[in-house]
Amino acid sequence: MFKRVQSPEEQLRVMMIRAIVFMEEQGIAYADEMDMHDATALHILGEIDGEPVACGRIRYQGDRAFLQRLAVRRAWRGQRLGSALLAFMLKECRKDGFGRFDLHAQTRAVGFYRRHGFTTCGEEFEEAGIPHVHMWLRDTTPE
């Protein structure tokens, strides 16, 4: 279901999901959604029966793994794919030697990340016109 992106075709599928969820549904501008970090980030793709349904990206900075651009297409929401995607991304980070995870959560998604052990850090801020909050998790779970 989930995998690290390995080919240009898989990368295109990730970008399609992000365009649908972030640009079309949430009205985020192309310049805010597709940024310079895409070229160096680790991208995750989730597919069901060959259909691209979920994605995320990971950026490693120092001793932290930044989880970004987590998205599940509307027709596949409510099936715990977001939880499965997050679990897969954390597992991949652990495999790469990381145990500190940070993210900027849209405020409407704070409860989701809290259920997975993340803690808020700092004040609410705006990113791409949407309220966000910094969240983090220090994990001691073995690979």
C-alpha cells in the first residue's frame, strides 16, 4: 500500500494527490504547495488497486525528521489511511535513524496528531493562508 517514491511516474502520482487535496480542495497556491524542497525530500505514495490515494513527504534536518504534505484523497478518507500513512512515515524515519519528528499541523488536524502522540509547541501561525501549529514527537519505539 505505502512505499518510498522511486520513479518519476510515482513522483507524478504524489504531485497529483497534492494538487487535488491542497490546491483544488483547500485553495493553496501552486507556489506555496510545490516548493524547492520537493527535489530533496523523501516522498511517500499510497495506492489502492493501482489508484494513488495518499501521500506525504519527509525532510531530514539535523537530528529531526520533518513530516510534511500528508494528504488522503477525499473518496478514501474515513478508512484510517491517514493513520496508516503516518505510521508508515514514522517507521521509515526510524529506519533512517531518526527519533525526533516535527510537523506543522493544520489546526483542524491537531486532534488527529495528538491521538498519535504528538504535542503542540508554540503559538498558532499562518502558512499558505491556513492556521497551523508546530507539533513534535520524540519516539523511542524500536524499528
